[in-house]
Amino acid sequence: MRKLIFSFFILNSLISLAQNGPISFEIGEFGLNWSWTVFENIGNPPLEIVGNPDQSGINSSTTAAKFTALQGGMPYAGVESAHGVDLGTFTLSPANCIVKIMVYKPVISNVGIKFATASGASTGELLVANTMINKWEELTFNFTPIIGLPSSSGIDQLIIFPDFQNRTSTNICYFDNVTFGTPGPPLPTPMTPAPDPNFAANDVISMFSNVYTNVPVNTWQTAWSQGTLNDIQIQGNDTKKYSSLNFVGVETTGNNILNVSNMTHLYLNVWTANMTELRVKLVDFGNDLSYAGGDDTEHELAFTPTLESWVTLDIPLNDFVNLATNNHIAQLIFSGNPSGSGVVYVDNVLFHNAITGIETIQANEMTLYPNPVQNELTIANSDELISVQIYSLTGQNILIQTDLSSDKMDVSQLVSGIYICVMETNRGEILQAKFIKD
């Protein structure tokens, strides 16, 4: 009898280490009878479990959760499960750190998910925006960076923010099928460094570049940032890598405040394999040179970068229309989507006043054909080529094109697989494209 009781307690202990899921709101499954509590939504209308508003799309389930995001509610109005009894108690690990949720919404806005412990510790919310209106869509939240932190163990509560925004209307939002899974394959990384800018040194105020003398920068990751910074090198070229990116602040405060009133553009190179939106914000601290002194001004711009290619952003400072002046630049802030799991490489961050600057060049004007290819690969690009190289997916340099008078490469000796073609043009652009060798 003692052995049976002991085994029972071991089983209970093991069960407590796993979260209750998937959360489908179906009869006899998780979520339907949980004690959901709505918060920060003025009258806090309760979460409803209702019929699926559209079973013709990717979600064919019978029921779903309905959340009424009131116009007068807080941007972070949401709903939370009861501590312990609903979700169970578990620890974030590689086996459950990828959380997915299906949403059906009348607006485009952020959806937030976070976890909490019985003691009140929180993972902090991750935000991912839906991209479709009145259609079911599955969003992915990557909690990998939380693994090992104090808030990653003893988790016993799920909090969902279906419509994380300043609302101008009441929005009926549905969510369903919350699942827990494992990370996918590692993201690709840049094979080559960013192209060097070629502005005259007298026309540049450089914050970060191997080409110019850099001005002092207090920090490339402020204490209030939500993201991870790694200083890396790509073929010997210094590069900033931001991962798990929600937002990150770069500061030039105190004696390092920048006067860029004689400059015309903010220039930087970025490379990402997963960010569908990258936002760049400049903050001017005003004449008092201090944060929140009453005369701060700021402006943020959003860009859609080409994936897996170096992209040059050459942004006219006039586009930051809400900046009162450019005399006291103290913060440069990066953010974007997917929030909390974005990875972006950054290089050559500078201001310049060269007339030859070009706006938002996206290094993606290369076509490879046929693709898949057996023997001869044709590279179609309007610019003159300086170099063409072939890399494996692991970063090994496989082949170098020495005859640049031809737009064709003999790839017949390559084994079957996926390769990356890296080309440098006479304008200094680095272009990349994948191809399949049959």
C-alpha cells in the first residue's frame, strides 16, 4: 500500500510540471470551465465561450472565446486564468516555450500574452499583431529568452490581451486553440558584413561603423530595454545583434548629446530573417538636455525590411516630422514585429549630409534562374558585379566566381541542396538569394 501511495504522489508531482493545454474551449477540454477574469475594461464584461464565428478558415472548432474590448477600456485590458487551478503549475522549457494562439478580430492591433506565478512574478507580455481582419489567424509567441529566469518557474497563470491598443471603438475579439510547443530550426544569419558607406568623413557623424571615427555613445542597450544585445563580428566587421527584441534604446545623453542640425539623413544597415516590421525612433531632449523636462520631442518611423538581405535605410531627418529640433538627439530606439522574438543585425549607424544619399534602398534586386538549377545558374542584376560567391546554409564558402564578365555560373559540381548566392555590386550593395541545386 505504501508503494502505491508513493507512486501516486510522484505522478501528481510530474503532472504539475506540465501546463494544461491545448486550450481549446471545447466540451471536456481545457479552457471551457476555467475561472477567467477580465480586467482594466471599465465594466469588465465577462469572457464568453461562444460558437466559432467562422469555421470555414483554419479554425474548424465548434467554440471559441469572445472578448469585448470596450472603447473606454485601458489599452492593456485583458483576461486572466485563475492561479494554479486552471493552467496548473509548470516551468518554461524548450518543450513548451513556443506559444501559439488563433485570433479573429475586426481590427489590426497587437495581441499580448504573458505568464505569472503565484507570488506575482511575471514574464512580461510579448506582443504580436494580427495581419488579417475578420479571419482566423495563428500568432506565435516565443518565450525562449525567459527560460532560466526567476519568472520562468512556478508559472500558474495565463494572461491574454486580445486588443492591446488605444481604441477608438469597441472591438469584439475572438481567440482559440492556445498551444505550447518547441522552437523551430535556428534562424538564418548574415553570411557577409553590411556594405561600407562611402560618404566623405567631413559629411558624417558616426555612432557605430568601422569606416569612420565614432562619437561617444553612452549605451547601445539601456536598462529599460527589452531585448538582448550581442557585439559580434561578421568576417571581421563589427556588428550589433539584437535578439528577443521588443524594444531597445541607444542613448547619447549628458556630454554625449548629439547636435545633428547640420545633417540631412539618418543612415543605417539592417539584416533580419524574421522581422516583418522594424521601427526607428529619434528622441530630442530639448534645451534642458534632460528626459521628461517638458520640451522633449520624438518621432518614430516604420519600415518593412527585405528578409535575409542587408537593407540600407537612408532616412531624411525631415521625415521625423514631430522633432522640434535636431540639436539635442539623446535616444535612438529600435522596435518592431514580432515583438519579443525579433532578431536584427545593425551596422553603420550614422548621420550625414551628403547630397548623394538615397532613401531606403532595399538590397533585393537580384534574380537567379533557373531555380532549381542543374548545371548553369544565371544571375540577373542591373548593376555591375564586383564579386559573386556561393555559400552553404552553414556558412561555408563553396564557390567564387572569378570571371565577372559573364552573368552565368557553373554549379554542376555542387551536390544537391540549398545554397546562398552572395553578390557585391559596384554601388557597394550586398545582395543575397537562395537557390536549389538539383
